[in-house]
Amino acid sequence: METEVLGTAEREALLGLIDDPSPAVRRALLMRFTELGPVAAALLQAAARGSNRVLGRHAAWFLDELKFTDPVAEFRGFIRSMNYELETGALLLARTVSPRLDAGDCIAQLDAIAARCRELIVEPSSAREKCRVINRVLFHEQGFHGNVDDYTDPLNSFLDQVLARRTGLPISLSIVYLLVAQRVGVELEPVGLPGHFVVGCFSDGLPFFVDPFDRGLFRGPVEMFELLRSSQHTPVPSDLAPTPVREVLCRSCRNLVNHYTAAGDMARARLFAGFVEEFETTYAKHAT
């Protein structure tokens, strides 16, 4: 998901050519815009919205021809809709930096993992027993693991990249776990602890928690409180409560603000800070 840098000279040259009627020039531009991907999409979208109507009309033609949409606007629309569904939100979030993301491929990968889990589940099985199967498939067969070597790599936060690289953050691995569990009929909830993220089961007698960052380690409430104390946090019962999907996605955006800032990519840091503000503003507006 490397983003190619577009220099000022090439930017001006491309904008100077998009109204050229020559078929050869248009073919060359289409090839270059395809190579540039998100950078080209941003350039063309800015031109399409600009004050130069002729330039805007030609930019719109290229956007339509290349099937470039505006994933940032789509994710903002999702935030404002208040209709938060985890899988849709995670895919839309990833598309803000990978507009050509193949959502169908991501869904197919999750379906295949869930199908393998169903092969191994012997009914009747408790939720805990089904989670043991999910653990086997995700962490032993598929090799998913926490990225302890490069924790602040922004790629750790995006669903498509977690599926492709089999590594991620506590929150992104928890999202994968939840989406697989949903497909095999296990009722699990996201649990956003202070400083960590896990998956909780509240439908199988005494609640238990699964830590996808630690290859599916099971913990009970007492062990969870011990974990929080070890990180210098005084636990309260509400720490173990389910986290709304809205806050799961907003927390992913907060992580990305921090990680892009650490990487020196301030444009992306501001983008995700804007998403955080959008989540908070939308929630405040509807909560009053």
C-alpha cells in the first residue's frame, strides 16, 4: 500500500494535459493516473471541485473513466449516518487510504476462515469451545499474530492489510476475530480496555475474554483486572463492558492519528483527526 509521491512539476504537467483531446495523450494519462492510484484520485478530485470549470469537467471525465470514487467522503457519510456496522465500517476506513481495495476479496478471506472453523466445530459446542476452534484456525493454521516488532506501523490498523500480512494491533486483530466469530454464530463483543483491546463473551455463563494480540489467550474477569493493574490502571467494572462499534472505529482512527504522526505523515494524521472529530461531533449532536 505504498503511496507514490507526486512532485510539483509532474502535478502541474498532468493538470496541464488533462484537457488535451489527443487519444494518445489520454491513454498515457490514464496509465499514469492508474499507477498513482490514491494520489491521482486526490489530484483529480481537487481539480473537479475547483473554480476552473473546463479543467473540472475533464477531471471528472478521468475520475469516471478510472472508476475513482471519493472514499474519504464515503467514510464521512458513514460516520454521519449513525448506522454503524463493524465490517462495513472497517472496510470503508481502509478504503480511505486504499481506494482500490477489493472489498469482495476481504470478505471472501473472512468467509474462508469461518468455513474452516465450521469444519472443526462439533455441535453442540459452548461459546468457549468455539472460540478455541477460532483460536486454532486464526493463530495456528493462519498465523495471525500481534505486530510487536513494528507496533506503530499504520498498516496494522487496516482490515485488508491485517488479512494480507496476518499481523496487526490488538484492536484490528479483535475486529478480524469478531467478524469470523459472527460468521460461525458466536456472540462476542468488542471490549476496549484502557491501553488494550480484547474480545468478550457475555453469553456463556461467567464472562470470559479473548486476547487476539496474544494469540487468543483466554482470561477471566479477575485476570483482566490484574492485567489492568499491571499497566498502572485502577480497574473498575465498566472497563470490561462491551464497546460500541462507533467507539471501536473512532479508536482505530485515534490510533492512526498517533501512528501517522510518529511516521511524519502529517497529512494523513490530520485526515484521521478529522474523522475522530466527525465521530465525536455526530455522537454529541444525536446524544442531546
